[in-house]
Amino acid sequence: MPTTVEEKFKTIMEDEYEIRRMAVDYNILVIINLQLAKAVIDAIKNMREKKIEIKSLNEYHKTLKEVYW
């Protein structure tokens, strides 16, 4: 158990690194920032409310503002 502030900080940093490293190894999304978490939640909410429209690839290409190929 860490006793000094420096030891506690070091332990926290090591734990955070291990969590991020394992998330990468197992391809799991990790959100450690509250602003990012809110943005992800808002995006998921907006996608759930959006009506899904199925298009052919040609129809989709016609809706693009820029063509990259």
C-alpha cells in the first residue's frame, strides 16, 4: 500500500497504463475523459434516434460533396 503522495501517484499512473494497455491488447474501448464520454453518449443517442436509410453504393456516392477517387 503506497504511503506517500508520490507513491500513490506512481501507483495510479501504473494502473492507468495497465488498463489502457490491456484495452488495446483486447480491442476494448476505454474512455477515461468525461468530455469524451459525454460526446460518445450523445453520438450513440443521436444514432439511435436517426432513421436508418438503406442506399446502394452508387446512391451513396451521389450524396458525397467531394469525391476522393
